[in-house]
Amino acid sequence: MYIGFVKNVTLSADEDLIEQARQVARFQRRSLNAAFREWLLQFTAQAGNGQEVDAVMRRLRHVNSGRRFSRDEMLGR
């Protein structure tokens, strides 16, 4: 049961992949929809809170490295 607004989302995926996902969900005794909601929560938690990142960037706005770094330098190559 949900409290608040729930939005429907339409996704596209390979037919075989969807069937495999349904079988896994069935084995776990839950719906594919419930499995997707759980995945979505985990996915967004991994990404962190974008507002926190924005706040850190605002706090560090005064920091200046003195030069622009090349792409290779930023990627540690």
C-alpha cells in the first residue's frame, strides 16, 4: 500500500530479459513491479544525494587549482 502519489513508468527491454526477470521475481515470491521498486531505491541510494553534492560544490566554490587540468590528468592517466 502506498501513501501519496505513485507514478507509472513504461520501460522497454528485451523480451527474454523481461521473462527472466519475471521468473526471478516469481521465485522470490514477489511481483516484478515490487522488485523494480526495490531496485530503484537501491539505484538512487548508490548515486547519493544530488543536493549534498551541490552543497559541497557551493562550499568549495572559492577553491582554485591555479590552472585547468587536461582530461588525462583528471582521469589519472
